[in-house]
Amino acid sequence: MVSGGRRLSGSVMVGGAKNSALKLMAAALLAEGTTVIENVPRIVDCLTMGEVLEHLGAGVQWEGSTLTIDTSNAAGVETPYELVRKMRASIIVLGPLLARHGRARVAMPGGCNIGSRKIDLHVRGFERMGVQFSSEHGYLEATAPSLRGAFVTLDFPSVGATENLLMAAVGATGRTVIENAAREPEIQDLAGMLVEMGAKIDGAGSTAIEIEGVDGFEPVRHRTIPDRVEAGTFALAACITQGDVMLEDARADHLDLVLDKLNDAGAQIEAGERSIRVSMPERALAVDLVTLPYPGFPTDLQPQIMSLLSVARGTSILTENVFESRFMFVDELNRMGADIRTEGHHAVIRGMDRLSAAPVRALDIRAGAAMIIAALAADGTTEVFDLYHVDRGYEDFDARLAALGADVHREREPSPAGLA
């Protein structure tokens, strides 16, 4: 339940990056022994990944935001459907399993329904490295009698494919080059941990990554980078309420284009070494933007900024170039009085003076955050259903917003039957 009209102010600590922590957890499988990963968000997706690792035989222990993973007995090579269906990122164990055991049996992934997001890029890249695949009963069987280095060019700079191939290549024989690789900060974080473990990697963060395979890896202690998407989400929440919020342990260099767009919309940005202050003294101005792979505007912040633009002065045009179904949540936002029209991968957003409370659903992680952000600026009290999506990506989101002054609380969620 969110009652709008409260101006957010104060400071909030940004947690570890979900999209990095999940891959760091998978990378721990490469080394026999105990790896410690700090600054891991205690969210549903990370808990699910912990269950995946336990199913593979690893010991997983949480202490606050520190995760200890003991892979001494991690001899398993199969991930079950009941876990993989909850979270697409669990397919990322394929790379380290192939590198360590030479085989894997992984259930086909699930996760957010925001587009096809096929794993063809992963499979084609692995086949170049000598991996043989078969598929039956919803499982992908992979065997690598001789995992070897290869030259792989990705059709699209897929984050997941880059990470999966990277974690296999570090244990392959010979040299691997990944061309048209994803450049996200999370890729650089993963590569940094792999190098600490003994891998030889050059070019992480560029479009071409070179990897020289090594024979073994050592367990390490590593700290996850801050979550740029979470930081951006709180920044947008501050802007839509015309608030003033300090984002602690946030990296402005990971949010260059996002902060530029907020500045264009009228926000005042003060970037420190490990903090970002975001304030919006007046109603936001309309801006146009296009989502692209990093360093472009992140698709994971597209729904949240659309909520802001729905109450901006003027008309904005937003183009989604990453996930074809990312606009599915627009109908929910229009239920609150937004004026958004979509055609293909374009959305035209005519800013309204205000939004109105309405019962709405969280259709995926980021769309759920967007609905809560919209509710912060709506007249009346908005009910947001299916919050389990939000819990997959944000730790204590409602409590942290409340600490900034939002009127938000969680009730036992009734059945949303009857919602359009």
C-alpha cells in the first residue's frame, strides 16, 4: 500500500549489485574450497542461487550481507527445474560447471517475462569451444570432452552470454577471444574476481575480451560492486516526489547517462567519490531517451524513468532496444491515469499533472519498482500486487522508502482476482 504525496528526503545505503552477485556466486564453483563474497543483497534471487549451489553440493552460509560458499563437496552437475524456473540467471552455472567438471545438465531457464531472451548465444559460443549439446524433457545436456579456447563473436552484446563464456574460457585449454562482448560494470566485477582466483583475462569492460585458460583456481574473498540499478531506482523515486536523497555507496561513474538524463529533466546532481546526491526542486521536464547496452541507458531503469516522465512537463519519446516486451507494464501505469501510447519499441509519454491511485500489478522486478515509484506521486492510496517480483531484485524496498519519508507499508497480499 502506497499513499502518494510525500517528499522523499534523507540518505539510503545502496546494496550490492544483484546482477553481479549472482554471477560471483556461480564463479565460486570454479575453485575447490571456501570463497567469501561480501556485499551480497539478501534478495530472493540470491537466495535462489544459494539453493542452486547447495543442490550442486556446495555449502552456503549467510552472515548479514556476507556469503560463504564451500565448494569442497560440490560434485553435482545438474540444476533442477523447480529452482531454475524461478530465476533465469541460474543458467549461468553452465560455464563454471563445464570448466570444472566437463559436463552439465541444466533445466531451461525461467525468470521475468520481458522478452524471449533465448540462450542461443550461449549455446553457439560454447559449441565453438567444443561443447556438445542435446536437449530433452526441458533440460539442456552439455558435455565438453575437451573444452578448448576459441574465437567467439556474439551477435548481440549479451551480458549473460559474455559472463557464461567467460567462466568457461578461464578453464579451457588455450586462448579465447570474445568479440562484441558486453561492457557492463558487472562484467568487470566478475572478471576482477576471476583474476583474483588465478584467471588470465584482458579487456574486460571493452568489446573484446581475451582469456588464456589456466589449470586451476584458488578460493578468494571478494566484495560485490554497488547496484547501479538500485541506485538509479532510488534516484528516480527522489525525482518523482521532488525530493532530496543522498545515495550512499553509489558509483556515479556507473550511471553517467542516467544522471545526465535526470539532469536534463531538471534534477540537481552532486556526485561524490562513493555517493550521489539527487534533488528535484520542481516538476520534471520531459526528455527523450533510448535504451541500449552499457554504456547506453539501461533497460533495467526504463520502467522507472517512464513513471517519472508520466508526470513530467511535456511529451517524451522512449525507445526500447533491448527487450521487446519491456512495455508490458504500460497498461498498469495507464490505469493510474498516465497517458502513454506504444507502437513497436517506441513509447510516447504525455506528461500529466498528477496520477491517481489504482490497484496495479508488479509484472516483473523493474516494472514492480516502477509502479511503486508512480504510486509515490499519485493521489490516494495505491495497492500494488505481486510484490514477490520486487523482492527478487530489491532488499527491504518498502522499508527503505519509508525511512526516506514515504507512506508505504506491506499488507498480506489478497488475491488480485478481478484486476484487469
